[in-house]
Amino acid sequence: MRTFARVLHAVVAGVVVVALGHGVAAAVPAGSSDGLLPWAARGPDGLQATGAALADGVTGTVLWSREANTPVPIASIAKVMTAVVVIVDGDLERPVTIPGEVVGYCARHNGSTAGLAPGEVLTARQLLYALLLPSGCDAAYALAESFGPGQGGFLARMNDTARFMGLAGTHFTDPSGLPNPGDHTTYSTPANLVALGVRAMTLPVFREIVGARDFHVPAGPGNRERHWKTTNRLLQEYPGTIGIKTGNTNAAGHCLLFETVRAGIPLIGVVLHSSDHSSAAAKDDAVRMLNWAYDPILRVLEPAAG
């Protein structure tokens, strides 16, 4: 498995190593017309997304992109950074009381919720599941209040983390990615988002959460019973998917940041504004990109496996 991952990294670096012992060939950057790489030079067919990138899931090296460095609204993909800030803080068993303000906050911006009730108490770890599976804007608000402390303090931490990561095309004005105060005030680029995704997926807690299809919280002294399901359709519909996060606002359209591992090769990608109305369009765009990358590799591996 590691052998084939190393093969992909060699391709990205500019040298294709043929894993089955058939020799070594010089290579050129992905998307070239020289025909030395396994991928079609034109990139994946039929992609609806206005911005997209597909990268090696270990190094973050981009294999193919569209408008890679163009900043656009990213909707709830912003919650990836919210989760990173909380996880890096490390106090995941901290009890967090859901503020009364979450109701108005979600209602004003038509935000998705995890159904949290003001006054109930859950741990930060439980709220991360509420944040990343059903995409709870109420969970984002509660975590920001607790870990900021306060919304302003937390947003400063999100933007400081982005600068530390070198994400120059990224800025946050809301921990949920909602249009607060405006449609385009929280934004990023396809290249920045795959870099953020690579970093987030190195965190075991984050990786475990975004790889879950659902999560159950039993009723306790301070909370109701909860059962949250992921909004990431790739986890059920595409082999090898291990995360990451969906997003949708009017300005951002339907978006998806995703990672898969097939034949031991991790790929991470993002599609932005695949559709105004359909989450299926973002999922289908991701599948087109992944098939474009994996199919030539799997065609080589399958005869060897047989």
C-alpha cells in the first residue's frame, strides 16, 4: 500500500515510478499534453463547479485545479477551521453550555442546526460531532463562545491559524461560514482549502469525526438524547471515502471538501459552487474528479492483483 502511495508522490514531483517493475519514465506536470502521466490532459469531464482542486492527500500537491487561487465564499467548509482551532486547544472534555443566542443566530442566516437547545450542556467533543456531521451552526456558535472566548476572540484565532498555515487567500468573519456580515466576507480558495484539509486530517480526533456516518449522544443530566447523521454523501456512495465536509449558502452554492484512499493512495479535493440547488451536484463533481485520478491507476493495479 505504501509503495503505491510513494508512486503517486513521485508522479507529483515529476517522475513516474512504475510500481510493478516495468521501468522508470520521465514525467511532466499534471495536465500536460505530452501523455507521460496517467491522467487526461484536459482534466475531469463534465465538472459543474466554478472552482475546484484535487491534490495528493499526504503532501497537498495539487494534481489538477480550476481557479485554484480565486477567493470565493466557502459556506460550512469554514467549520473545518472552527474544528481545528478547538481540537488544537485540546480541552475536548470541557462542558459547554449552549447560549440562548444560537436560536436567533441560526434563524437570521437560515443556518443548518444540530437541534441544540439553549441551556443544555454538552462536551466540546460532542459538539464537534454536532458541528461536522449535521453541520450545526448552533454548535459552531457555542464552541466559538466557549473557546474564543466570545465570537470576536474565536474569529481572531481562526484567522491567526490561517495565517500561520500560509493560507493567504482565506479569511473568516463567521465560525459557521454563514453570510455574516456579508455573502463574501468569509472566503477561501480551492488551493487553500485542500491545504487546510490536509492539515485537519492529520489530527486524529478530526479524522475520526469526519469519517463517521452518524453519532449518538445519550440523554444525560444536562442534555437531551441526540442522533446526528453526516451530510457527506460520499461516505456512503464512493469507495474509500474518509471525510471531510459539505457546505451550502446562496452565495457559495453547494460545496464539498473530501478525502478518499484507494489502492493505498490518498487524494484530497474540493469543489466550490457546483450548483445553486443540489448537493448531489457537488457529490457528482467530486466523483468525476476522483474517477479521473483513480481509474488509470486502478486499471494498472487490477491485472497485477489478478
